[in-house]
Amino acid sequence: MIVLENVVKEYPNGVKALDGIDISIDKGEFVFIVGNSGSGKSTLVKLLLREIKQTSGKIVVKSTNLDKIRRSKIPKLRREIGVVFQDFRLLKTLNVYENIAFALRVTETPMRKIRRQVPVVLSLVGLSDKYKALPKELSGGEQQRVAIARALVNNPPLLIADEPTGNLDPQNSWEIMKLLEDINKRGTTVVVVTHNREIVNKMQKRVITLKKGKVVCDIERGGYSDES
Ligand code: ADP
């Protein structure tokens, strides 16, 4: 699903945010990417979404070599990757249903399909009865569920969650993680970037640790690495 070979990202100011990393993530995996602030996590996410380009090395996402991808094909690639952020990024003036439908409308999905798909993902995240609520009427955990539903509505094979529990209390954080685990069990590859030591320790999944732009630890199953 994701292959990075000797990837280097040097910003124009000379900072090497990623310094030769090798990562391979198979279809169906659940992977945590951890590391202190400044270790290169956000840079990695931006590279996977092709928001920025690597300085050198190879990146393949879903069998597409990002170095060779045509500009016109980037929107299609992004539709195949669901993304969830720490700050939810919901549209304030739209209700839950409309926020999710919006993600389909921009990809010119027929109305009939929107009406069918939105209730499916709302039910998946356990928010069927809140479809008319505005984001401000929801708790942080509920808002993150809406964001997850929106990320999944195009049925992407890959979901990337960038600090999804950063704004949530421990109970809601745990519930969001269980939801991501369920989604993974249904076949979606899930990559979670996080600082949340407690959750990583509890989940016992694959953990890739970045430090100063390098992979310093990559364990099959375990907790937060002390090397970060
Ligand atoms: P993390 O997400 O783990 O906090 P980042 O990928 O944001 O790490 O940052 C890695 C390094 O790259 C840091 O030293 C940061 O200051 C630097 N960096 C990030 N973005 C930029 C940018 N646009 N221009 C220059 N340096 C950057």
C-alpha cells in the first residue's frame, strides 16, 4: 500500500525533515507513526498526500509512483486516501449530513449515490441520529467521528489519521481508536500519526518511530518506543 525507499526531504531553508527513510506498509495493516515534535511526522504525511515532493528517494502509494504521477491524476490519488486531522476540519455552517455529502459532491457523485452512501458511513461511526446537527452542537469525539465518516465515504483503501486524538479527552480518544481499529478490521489500511503514548501502548500494533528524520525503531507489535 505504501513504500518509501531512502526518502529525503530537505526544505529550502536547509532543514532535512526526513533523512533517508525506508518504510513499507502492506494492505490491511494498522500502523502507528510516532516521534517527538520536529521528528518529521507531518512532512511524511504531506509527502504521502503529494502536498509536497521529496528531495530524493522513491515513494509509492497504492501502486502509484508519486514521482511519476501526472498533476491531473493527483485528485484521484487523494480520493483514494481518507484523511483525518487533529482539528476535525468540518464546515461550520453545514450539518453532519451535508458535511459528509459535500465530500461526495466535490467528486461529482450522483445524488442517488450520495443519499445511499451518507447514511451507511454515519451508521458505521455510530452517529445516525445526529445527521441534522451542526458541528458546534457536537462533542469533540462526535466531531471526529463525522470527520472519519467523511474520510471514508469515498470508500478509500487507505486512511491516514494525523493526531486524531490530539483534541480529545482520554475516553473519547480511546473510542476513536476503537473505531479506527474496527475500520481496519473491515479491510482499510490505517496509518495513525500520534503522540499519544498511552493509546499506542494499549493498542499493541505496529509502531514506527521517527527521530530527527530517521526511522529509529519499527516493531511488528508493541508500545511506544523509548527511543523517540
Ligand atoms: P513533526 O510533524 O514530527 O513535528 P515536521 O515534519 O513538522 O515534524 O518537521 C520536521 C522538521 O522540518 C522540523 O525541524 C521542522 O522545523 C522542519 N520543517 C517542517 N516544515 C517546514 C517548512 N515548510 N520549511 C522549513 N522547515 C520545515
